[in-house]
Amino acid sequence: MEYIKSHIRDVQDFPSKGILFKDLTTAFKDPRALHIIGWDLSQMYRDKGVTKVVGIESRGFIGGSILAYEIGAGFVPARKPGKLPADTIREEYAKEYGTDVIEIHRDAITPDDIVVLHDDVLATGGTMAAAYKLVKSLNPKKIYINFIIELSALNGRANLPEDAEVTSLIVY
Ligand code: AMP
């Protein structure tokens, strides 16, 4: 874990003033750190019968794909509006200024699925809460929520549904 931590770069005032951005590109580009992230994520979900990993655009695509591959699940992208080509469902959610929208293909999840929702960082939890609602509306058997990094000072867990099991590899 210390090895991964030492490869996460802190960028002050990105994307706007006052934000300390946790940059995982420096961990992803390091072969050993990437391997450890993939291994540690997969150990959390290996025996849970997971059939689909939903990765949130765009930084959630990286860890989400690796996790899906490692545990033998399929990968589903949750994307910004207008990016997915076929029939989609959407969820609108509040951001600091205005609203945002997240979409997935309507046929991406079925009631037989056991799903892990994955994103790189849990900040306020707004994005993940919207993704959860979206996936929940497709009635899978179970939904887990997973992050590589959790920023505990922002208390994002409070915005996530109580019945969801949430795990994070690294908590700051
Ligand atoms: P949230 O506030 O939890 O909805 O975060 C929205 C998205 O922004 C997440 O998908 C994160 O990838 C990203 N994000 C928010 N805050 C940070 C941060 N301090 N460092 C890195 N990524 C962040």
C-alpha cells in the first residue's frame, strides 16, 4: 500500500483553486503500482460472484477494466451524456455549480447481475450516488461500490446509499 501511495501525485489547485487533486496517472504509469492496484482490487471482489464492473467516465475506466478482467467479470462504461451510441438511461445530479448527467446503456445490466461500481476517487460522492441510482433502476441482484482513493474529510460516504457495501483501497 505504501508503494501505491508513494506513486500518487498531489496537485494543488487543480482543476480549480482550493482543490488538492489526487493524481493517479503517476501510479498507473508505474508497472508495479499498476499491478498492485489490480491485484488488491481483485482480492476484494474475487469470491463475490460479480458479473459486471461499471466504470465511471473517465478515470474509473482504468481500474474498472483491470478489476473486471482479473475477476472474470464484464465491463460496462457509465458515461457523460451523448457518448453512448445505443439506447441509454440517464440520471441527473447536482454539482457545486449547476447539474451533470451520467448515462449507461439500458441493456448493460440485467436482473441476474451482481455489480461493482468503480471510480478512482470518492470526493463528495455525488457522481457515485447518481451511478448507483442508475444501476439500481435496472434491478441487479446486488450492487457493491469501490474506489481506489477515498477522501474521508469530504464525507462522501454520507451521500452513498446505506445498503451499499463500500470499499476503498486507500483512505486519506
Ligand atoms: P464526487 O465529488 O465524489 O462526485 O467526485 C467527482 C469526480 O471527480 C470523481 O469521479 C473523481 O474522479 C473526481 N475528483 C473529485 N475530487 C477529486 C480530487 N480531490 N482528486 C482527484 N479526483 C477528484
